[in-house]
Amino acid sequence: MLQIQQLKENKAATIEGLNRKYFKNAEESVEQIIALDEKRRTTQVELDGTLAKSNALAKEIGKKKPKLQKLKREI
């Protein structure tokens, strides 16, 4: 199995090797794999940002929860 990094670093050699094995549309397939990997990386960065925001909000809620319980007891 080929690694994405190997595809990126040795794209021409990978395509040549696939063509030798009679792999149809080797160049298109390699380009598509690289494009999908870039999309996956971008999506992962967005997800990480969203999770960081979620964690920050959860932490803020955790800090305010004792104050809310105190107010409830006073009422």
C-alpha cells in the first residue's frame, strides 16, 4: 500500500510504476488522491477548531455552574 507522503514526494515515479502495472488512469487517480487528502486535512483543521471552541465553552459552563447552584439555593 502506498503512503500519501510517498505519492506527494515521488508522484512521477509512482505514476510511472502504476502505468507499468497497467493501472488505468494512473495520473488522474494519483491527482485525485492528493486532492482528497488536502480536503481531508482542511476538514480536520476545521474540526479541531470547532472542538477547541466546544471545549472552551464547556469549561466556561463548568465554572459558572456552581454560581447557578448557589443562586438556586438562595431562591
